[in-house]
Amino acid sequence: MSKFARVTAQFLWRNLRYAVLSFALASCFVAPSPHAPALLLFMTPMLLLYFAAMATFTVIARPRAN
């Protein structure tokens, strides 16, 4: 997606607060209990994948040295 300039690392950084909100809402629906540790347990992998995508897009968008 980053090669086609649809999603960039800057776009993901700008929309981080919306991503965290959507991950929190998704984990509220998926978690079996309403306790905060369970919600964080479901939310952590989503955040890690989000940050991994940002790092990947940063590496892909870097210009190559010739």
C-alpha cells in the first residue's frame, strides 16, 4: 500500500488516536470480560501490528541510494 502512496507512515502517525480508539472499541466487543487487563490483552497485538506497519512503510518509502 505504501508503494502506491495510498497509506504512508505519516498518515498512520496522524491517525494514531483514531486507531487506538477503534482498537479499544474492537477489544471491548471481543474481550470475554469487561475488565481492563482483558481489554489491554486484546488491544496490545493490534497496536503492535499497527506500529510494525508504520515501521515497514517508513523503510519502504525511504529513497534508495544509487
